[in-house]
Amino acid sequence: MSGISRSGSKAKKADAPDLFGPSGAKPVEKLSEAEAKKELDFLASEIAEHDRRYHGEDAPTISDADYDALRKRNIAIEERFPKLVRADSPSHRVGAMVSDKFKKVVHRIPMLSLDNAFANEDVEEFVARIRRFLGLKDDQEIVFTAEPKIDGLSASLRYEKGVFVQGATRGDGAEGEDITANLRTIKDIPLRLHGKAPDVLEVRGEVYMTHANFAALNKRQEKDGKPTYANPRNSAAGSVRQLDPSITASRDLNFFAYTWGDASKLPADTQWGMLEAFKAFGFKVNPLVRRCETMKQLLKFYDDTGSKRAKLGYDIDGVVYKVDDLKLQQRLGFVSRSPRWAIAHKFAAEQAETILEKIDIQVGRTGKLTPVARLRPITVGGVVVENATLHNEDEIARLDAREGDTVIIQRAGDVIPQVVRVLTEKRPRGAKPYQMPRKCPICGSHAVREVDEKTGKEDVDRRCTGGLICDAQAVERLKHFVGRDAFDIEGFGGTYIETLHDAGMLKEPADIFLLAKHPAKLGKVLAEKRAEQSAERRAKEGKAATETKSKKKDEGEGKLVENLIASIEARRKIGLDRFINALGIRHVGETNARLLARTFHSIDAFIEAMESGDALEQLNAIGGIGDVVAEAIKDFFDEPHNRKLLGHLLKEVEVQDVAAPKIKGSPVAGKTVVFTGSLEKMTRQEAKVKAESLGAKTAGSVSKKTDLVVAGPGAGSKLTDAQKFGVKVIDEDAWLAMIEGL
């Protein structure tokens, strides 16, 4: 092992046989199964304790030789008795081969992302929103924890009876990948928790790579003639997704714990207390974490952390503020995919100067024409940037961006790089103002800026009017359909979609699930594309073409087709929210798709509602769905072609219902509730969150399908509508009595 020596051991050489466990130095081949089990129990505990002293306290108590003897003994026993290998076995630290596919893991509690703040004013508004939501006065104290935001890969670790049983990536927040074997190799992750832990505890945190380990990895890559990595974050993310855990084990990864998911019981009632509990269980918690009681303290923490950033030895891209009191966190709840009680205060974006060589136009799945700056490659924040968004023609005009200009580009975290300024003093002679095309560069249809009928204002984006006759829109919609936030078909990338679309095999989403009927043709089309790409690459490198052995080539293509079909077949069942998102309805992304799924619960109910005469009324009654989104959804279902494609798709896939939350004893589960007027004992927003947590649907307007109206002083038109439709009306006290104890 690297690092400090274990030679500080107080154990005498004569005591060494005792290190081999209760059965002494008995040869492994003579151990009984019972003896082997007893010794493996002992070795797991003993080695874990030595790891803790070595890695956690820098205070080893045995020599390296004695430590290695323990591990070798453990491995030898496991090889003879493979059925006795423990979930917290020390041998997992060096990795063992696993299957060539990662299983999917459904997070029992979603792994949410955080809203971002980029300025001090954003943080002040964040705190003000919390006060408004909870109805707190300015002089009422709110305590926060503040911690560095690690730039790594989020991971969730599930412990049962104190033993690490499953680890997963964040994925899309609802579903991740099972990377248990790889996470077991990370020494910062205890295989068994110390002390008395809850029966079930899901610890979440960040896998990261230090600058020193990143440099060492790239040095090894160079020495072996392999490509080097762009930055520590990408290296960490790639390392935990290796099919061979021994590769992960060789990468020297680290882990900070900072939050939790599913838990049978929480060991503390504050965020700070939970971090202290994590430390007691054997996790590393970032030592810079602080409790802050004022805005001044929050912003000072941000400034202080930023000043230490270059010396930390690992990457951070901001700080995170969390309400400390867990009861307040519960009251605040969540909005969309983010908690109301936390925010990430990001560091300023990094900038660089380069040349805008060309402006290209990309056509998206909704027909939007987006100008893209093709740049002379430049490194920004450790990442090589060649493209940046120019947003739209108004932005190009504001910047006065022209091909050949010297520009300042900006990149912040995972945000798409953007052009922020043109250095006109460096403009080449003869550079001409850029004109957006008036026709779609893909299908030749007119590209127009629509006018909003209600406001009379021209839309900021120019769109192709070709609709589904435009290949770009068809291809981009298919890319969206197979993407991570939709059907998430593994290995089915954009190149395959473009290739199969050009070959006439893929025109609509249902065609994806029909590919298995034509494996030979599929293999031929993909093989021809790969051969074409290979020839282009070799021509670019100036190398002569070489003939690959036919048998090996055919085997490779066959495996490729087999894997692709398997990935498609694995996604024939899909949740309603993902299905709705996959349809590519304008203005309907993950958030609105979830709202629709939670409201209608099944695809049949959703379609029936959208084809009814009061579709707009039903959509407008959903809290969070506004007029623009409602109109876009209705427009989608009013188009016969869309309904036809939807029918084809539903013959190929099974859309799983979204069950209403089963809240024991909840009197409002499955009912639609509207709050109106002024509530005095909780804010209206807090009341909505509470109702939704009890399985109710909350709406912004009253209709004949509303089940209950909670009216406070000053209730107006909604109260009148309730009376008109005969909806039950109660006051705030009756509402609180109804949900008391829940």
C-alpha cells in the first residue's frame, strides 16, 4: 500500500499467528466451512478497523507485512469457499469482474438536483422565499449549513443492518445504474458502518478524484500510449462506470458524504447532526462545513471558500446552503426537481478568448433554428471547447458577432459554453454582419418568427414551418425519444438514429421497436456506416486502408446488433412521466411531464382527457401548467398525424401507471383540492405542499372535477365557482382538523 508505513505496530512478531483469526494459523485447505465463516467474519472486522486507523486517522497499529498477510488470508479462504464471501468483504476493495451491463436501480427517494444562485442577490432572494413560504418575520432566525459543492459524481449507498448492499449513480434522479462492485473499491466508503446505525440507511455524496491522483492517472495513460483525460470530474465519473471494478480500484477515488435518502430512522434532527452521524458511521465529511445564522455569514463562507479553492487539492464549483432544521426542510418540501430548502451558490464562470470561425444553424425537434458558434478550440476550466451557443438572431445582433471575430466565451459548470463578448477592435477587415436564414437549411421550408396572438409580440426564435416533413425535426425528435430523460435506450446514440433514418428504417418512434424484426438489414446498415467512418478517419490520418478479417468483423457487428436490440427490448415498459416527456410536446419537459403523470395516473386517462371537449379546462386546473403549456399540449393532440404515431407506439410499448401516493389514513388521497383566500396558520404554498404529500392533487382553479375547496378570508371567484359546481367548501381550521396527525 502507498502512503505512510504501518510499521508503527506494537504487535510482536510472535503474535502474528493470532492475526489469522479464531482458528489460528490452520492451513486454509484444512478449514471446515464453519471455521471458514467464523474467520471471514473476524477478518472483515479486523481489516476494516486497520483501514480506518490507516486512512482515517493516519495512525496504523500493524506493519504493512502483517496487514498484507490478513488480506491474503482472507482472499485464500474466499477462493476455497466462494459461497461465504461477505457483502463487506475486504477483497471487494481490489475489484472483481462483473457482468457487461449495469442494472437499473429505482431510487426509493428521488435524487434531486439543486437550484443555482450566481449572485449574492440570488442568495438573498432564496432566503426571502423561505421566509415567505413559512410565513416567518425578518427577525426570526433560520440556521443554515454551508458546505463546498464538490465537482464529482453523485452516488447513493444503501446500507442494511449496517452492511453496504447497493450503490447507484444519480442517473436521471428517479433511476440510476447499479455500480455496487465499483463503489466497494473506494476506501472512503465503509463496507460496514461503525456503531449503532439504522436498520436501513441510504447515504449520498460525491465521488471525486484529487488533482494529484488525476495527474498520476494521466501520467500512466501517457506512459501506456493511451488518451489522457480532460478533467478530474470526467475521470471520476468514467472510473465508477468501468465494467471491470479492478480498473476503478486502480484510480484512487475519494468520497464525501453529505446527505441521505431512504432511512428507517434518522439519527439526528438537523443537517449538522446528520453530518456528525455520518462521521461516526465511518464516512468522510468535508471539513470546511459550517453552520451560518445570518446572510453575512453565508456570503462570507462563499468568499472564504472561493479563496481556498486553488489549494484544496480537488475541484469545487461553488458552495451549497441548506436549512439546518429537518422539520423545516420537511415543511418546505420540493418544487419541480429541487428542494426549496437548499441552493447551490456557483462560482463565477470561467472565460477565455478565441476565434469564431463559422456560424452554423442547427434545427431542433420543435423546428427551432439555433445558431452555433464554431470556435478555434480553446481550453476553459480544464475542458476543450469547440462550439458555443449564440441563442438566436437577436443575440447575434446584440453582440454584433461575425465570422472571423475574436470572441470571449464563458463556461460555468455543465452549462453549455456561450459567447459573451466580441472584441470588435480585433475584427478582421471585410467581416460581414451575419444574416439568419429565412429558409430551413435542412428541408427548405420557410423559417419564420411566430407572433403571439395575445401579446402581438414577435417570438425570439425563428422556426422551420416544415413540421414532420423536415428530416432535422424528425431526427431530433427521435434523439429526444431515446434520450436519458425519456426512454433512455442504452447505446442508441444520435449517429445510429441519423444512419437508420437515412436508410429508411426509422421514421417514427414505433419503428425503433420493430428493428428486431430485421437484424440482418440492421447489421448491414450499421456495418456500412462504421466502415465509412473508419475510411474517413484513416484518410484524415493519412493511413492506407486495411482489410479486417471477415470473421472477426462479422462477429463484432453481430454482437453490436444483439446488444442494440437487447437495449431496445429492455425499454418496452416505461413509466407514464417518461413516456409523456418522450413525445416531444413543445414546452413539456421532465417537470411538466411529471405533473401530467401525477394528475392523470394512466396513459388511457391522459389521452381520453386530451381528446375531450374540456381538455384546456382540465390542463389549466393543474397547478404549474399555464396557458402556453396547455395550448401546446392541446395542439399536439389536435394534430391527426401525432395521434396516428401515438397509436403505433402504444402497440409496441407498455406504459406503466403512476399510482397515487398511498398515505395511511389520508382523507384527501386521490382528491383534487383548491386553496383560496388568505390562510392564517400556514402559507397557501405550504398548504399545497402538505396536501400533495398526503396524496392529493392541488389545482389553481375550481371545476366540476374539484373535490374540495379550502377557503380563507378574502376568497373570491374560486369560492363562487365552488358554489356553482356544488363543490364542498371548508375553512382553514376544518382543513387542519382533517389532516391532524398526518
